[in-house]
Amino acid sequence: MKEILVCGGTGCISGDSRLVHDALEQELSRQGLEAEFKLKYTGCHGFCEQGPVILVTPKDNFYCKVAPQDVPNLIHQLKEGKVYDELLYVEPTTNERILTRHDVPFYKKQQRLVLKNCGIIDPENIDDYLSSGGYKSLHKVLKLQPEQVIQEIKTSGLRGRGGGGFPTGTKWDFARKSGADNKYIICNADEGDPGAFMDRSLSEGDPHAVLEGMLIAGYAIGAQEGYIYIRAEYPLAVKRLSIAIEQAEARGYLGKNLLGSNFDFSIKIKQGAGAFVCGEETALMESIQGNRGMPRPRPPYPAVKGLWDRPSNINNVETLANVPVIMEMGSQRYAQIGTEKSKGTKIFALTGKVNNTGLAEVPMGITLREVVFNIGGGVSDGKKFKAVQIGGPSGGCLTEEHLDLPIDYDSLLEAGAMMGSGGLVVMDESTCMVELARFFLSFSRHESCGKCTPCREGNTRLLEILQRIVEGNGEMEDLDRLQSLGENIIQSSLCGLGQTAPNPILSTLKYFRQEYELHVKNKVCPAGVCKALLSYKVMEDKCKACGLCKKSCPTEAITGEKKQAHKIDVSKCAQCGVCMEKCPFDAIIRG
């Protein structure tokens, strides 16, 4: 039987993929084709830029930007055993229509281990997960000793996918050796980085993989209870995880003596209110306990004294979803993927000024150039590459000179960035690096819990300095203040939020200092972004006095009669740039 797999990830849902699915269901019923085609509403396929997308098996024909009105023609072609050419992906450089998903450049360089089920199975159907090999790893694990399971994870080289990359097996070992009657496994699904949606898509597209990873971790450390901490802004992920828990309980994969063993394990969902600081593990535990999400001093570490003062192990969604993969393929085979110190694959949310936005799972060690230009299809609108922001607000900016840098934990740290959860934002020449640093710091400052002085006060002072600079009131001493204050905040803050908040400033100061100096010395924003540093003027020899700029000006700053070159009153100008956009003769320039 052929399968029609419609993307039901959040991105495609926003593009009306549910209407596409319903239209397919009605058309298949109308033509009596339900026995010939199996229709599935899946998780995210990853290629968000082209949504809504559909995959038709067994040949894996890939259709994109599908609308409900396309359905009758699509079904007609499928019924005839043909390919519907008009909906195939078109390679922009060659204008060639690509037949299968495997040949689409966005997917070609990927190695989808963790995402292998996303876009393939129905995330709300446990039988689909089982038919893809789901819970086989759990069956295998229950025949091993907990110490053997931990050793497998150590041998695999798996490191935490949510931040600094701490070795997962070592973390489990600490919790295993902490003596207590009750321990906890916590899944951190509180993904709050701007532009990041890896954990969200995994939870939506393959929720049972997350549960299976938690079960294996629970067995390994001797825990009986698990919590999934997920932000309430992820309603679809919450829904599908809840369904998965109910189904797993009904089939004996959760509960007492699961699968006939002596292992008891239950999972609850705790919805967070969207505080970024609750991505820090001790603040997260405080939130689960019903307190305000504020980090605790460490030590003691959660492996010794965690949730309700019991030993606890916290991993993020992607880390846990790697666990069944490792147990299925074997730790040594898994360890052959990646680099010496960064094993396996990493999922990146590729966003920003890039042609192909979406989720990409790639082997560790792949270069930034391959991700941005091969998978991402290069910078959009034909503009020049400027930088990538990697690791979200906690990360740093890397430049053109880093394009051939291998993506692994240690190489990124050495370059002044970090892996973080995997957000990767591409920037072109129209991006102001000073404003970018101000934006990310503004986010981090707003999300600070305020518990420790370095983060609460220090980041406020950093933001004030950056605000002065983008408003044209900066001085050269401000650059030294940003550097020294940022370094002090990193050294003295209580938790990871404060310890990484200055990273975007320090990395942009390191690689784009000239841009800061232009803002300060020349009162110029070379990217034309900082409004306070912009001015506009009319080039009289080019002005045709058509009046379009005058009509569009919201502050009536433009004057001039017919057949007379117009002028801009700088005192009234709001620096909005509408006049320059509207002028058909390129007569208005930034002064």
C-alpha cells in the first residue's frame, strides 16, 4: 500500500496542512481509494521553508507548498501512477524539478538518526512507533544490568544536546551512585532560545522516542518517576506527549512491573510558564515543585540533591531521543559518527537570512559552510554572508573566516561560541552586529530571574551601554566597559543564563569591532539598521518630483512642489526609510 505522509508539524500547520490533509481524506474517499493509499498526518518533515510538504511512499516523491486546491490533481496523478511535476521541489540554481526527497539538497547531507521517524510515522499512533522498531531498545535494556546500560552510553560518547555538552553517561553514573529510595528522571523540554524548535519538533513528531529514552535513563539510574517539563506555549507537543503517555500505559510500557520486569516507572507532564531561566536545571526543578523558577547554588548538584531533595537526572529532549538510537545500533557503531570528542549527530534549527530554513540533522564535525550553503542553500536574496549566531542568546557570532570550522563542542568554544541547544541564525550584510548584540542581551536581561547581582545589575548596565551606542551617544571607553564587564559577569553569575549572556557582545566585539567603532566615532550604522544614526536626503539631480515619497511620509517631513526637487526636513524625519523604498528613481539615499 502506498502512503501519503502529510506534515503535521507546527510550521506546516500554520500553512494550512490540516486543510490539505482533510482535502486528501475527502478526495480519497470520493474516489474510493482508501484501500490503495494510506493517509497519515505526521510530525515535522524538517523542510519548513517549503511547507506544507507531502511525502508519497514507496518512491519517496516529495511535494512542497501544497495547497488544498492542488489535491484533486495530485490524487489524479497518483491514481494513474504518475508524478505530479508541478508540486515537486525546484532546485533554484538549475531550475530542475527533483523527484525524491533523498535527492533534495536540503536532505542530501543530513544523517537522520534521531529524526528518522519524524515525518514518517503518525505521532499519535503507538502502533506506528512499534512498527518502526519502537521500544525494542527498552526490551533490550531490561535484559541488562543498569551499570551495563550506563557503560553503553559512556562508550557511545553521547554528550548533552541542550547546552555545554556534559557527557551523558557520566551524568547518569553520578545519579546511579547516589543512594536513595526514590530518584527522578527529568526531561527538559523548556526550549526557549529565539529561533530554536528542535525539541519542539521531536516532541511533536516522535513523542514515544522521548518516553523510551526516559525509561532507559530511569532504569539505568534506578529512578521510578519521570517529569517532562515543557512550556505551555507548545500545545501540540503537550497534546502528543500526553497521548503517548496514555498509550504507553495502556500497552504496559509505563507503570508497575512494566513488560513483566521488576521495573516500575511513571511519567508526568509539568507545563511551564515560558521563563527562559527555567531551562537551567535547578530553576526548572524549583518550578516543578511549585516555586518561582530561580536557580540554586551548586554544589550540591542535582545528581545528589535534586527534585524534592532526591537524586535527579536532567537531560533535554534531543539527548534522550538519542538513547534508543544508541541502544538499537550499538554504542561502538554510534561512536564512529562525528569527531573524536563529539560523537553522533546534532539537530540544528536553521533560520535567518538563508534560502532553506528548517530542521537539519547532521553528523558532528560537518562544517558551517556545508550547513549554510549546501543544506541551507546559501544566503537569501543574493546577498553576502556576514555571520552566523550559533547557540541562541547564550552563544556567539562566527564570521566568514569560520565557515570551514567543524561544528563540534570544543571547536565552537575555542572560536568564542557554543553549541547550545542548536539554534543557528544566518545573517547577511544588512544585519547590524551591534543591534544584534543589543537584541540578544535585551532578551537575556528580560529573562533573568534577578537572584544574583552580576546577572541582574551587570546585564542591565551592559544593555544601557549598548543602547547608548545604537542611539549615537556612545564613546570609545564604552567598548572597554563592555569587554571588562562582560567578562566579570561570566565569571561571577550564579547560573548558566548570566554566565553566557555576554557571549553575543564579546564575540561581536572580537570579530566586528570596526562596526562598533563606526557607531561610536562616525555615528554611522553601516548596515542601515540603527534608526538614530540614519538620515535621508534627496539627490536633486535624480528627483523627478513625482510626489510618491511625499505621499508616503508618515511625519510630513518631505516638502516640494510639482516639477521641483523635493527636500527632507531632518528635524521631522522619523528615519523609517519609507521614502527610499517608495522612490522609483533611486533619488533618496542615506546621508
